[in-house]
Amino acid sequence: MTTDLILVNESDQAIGRGEKLAVHTVGLLHRAFSIFLIDPDGRILLQRRQRTKYHSGGLWANSCCGHPRPGGRTLAAARRRLHEELGVAARLRFGFLVRYEAKFPNGLRENEIAHIYFGLLSTEVRPDPTEVMATDRLTLAELKRAIAAHPGKYSFWLKHYLQHHERALRAGLLEAIK
């Protein structure tokens, strides 16, 4: 089964569709989302991506990431993937957009406009073992120290968000626990 992604222009307007692996091989600009769940104690839920993922396998990332399907809404896709990957539901709030590009050691590329969502984690996670190797919870300060100590253990996009959007991340996380 193939999965199509939404191709977008620099204004995040849909301009077409492309098969997921082909899009990541060529590096076409596409729409994505990233979710940050925070627990009532102020800790961010992190997931360690399953080693079999098409890129960045075995690395720690934010709570959940993915791509909306053509014709679908980004928020609905985020809720769907949150349930599929982590077995949870959460009320998600849009935070901000991020544009980034990255090339991975296996030759695949990300070229995304990511919609960043925040939510409160109020239940126990039930990760899908085909998607997630492990979970952890760290405060933003703990996460920054962990990335500084072991940058190779974390996904490109998580490091990018912290390096270039820390203020917006902090604001979104604080809003989620209100």
C-alpha cells in the first residue's frame, strides 16, 4: 500500500500530491505535523522511533510526527497518528508553522512545512511497537541538556525546533498545561 503526501508551495498551499518514499527521495516540499504532549508535571512525552522507520530509526523525537493525506485536514491527521503511534487521544492546539530541510545518511530528505501542535497528556501511553521503541518524559530544560550531551541520539527536527523555535515551543507547552 502506498501513501500519498500533500505537496505544497512556500505558502503551505496544496499544489499536488506525491508518493511518500518518492517525495522523501527527491526532497519535494510537503506538509507535515509534529505534536508535543506535556504531562501535568511539565514533562514532554518523547518517543524513540522504531529502528525500522524509513529514516531516523532509533532516534528520539517529540511525541508524534506524521503527514496529512491529500484531501484530509492536518489536525485530523495529527489526532489519527497520535492514536495509531501512542494509543492516546488529546485535545490538540495549533502552535506555529516550521519550515525545514534535512538530508539523512540513507539518502532520504525532509523538506517540510510542519504544523506544530500541543496537547496535555492525561492518560498512559500504549505505544505501537512497530512504530515506537520506547517513550520517556523530560522537562524542556532536561531535554536541552540531553541533546547537548548526546546530539546524535535525537532527530534532526527535534533539535531544529529547540534551536530555532524554543520561545514558541515554551509558549505552546505552557498553554497546553493551563
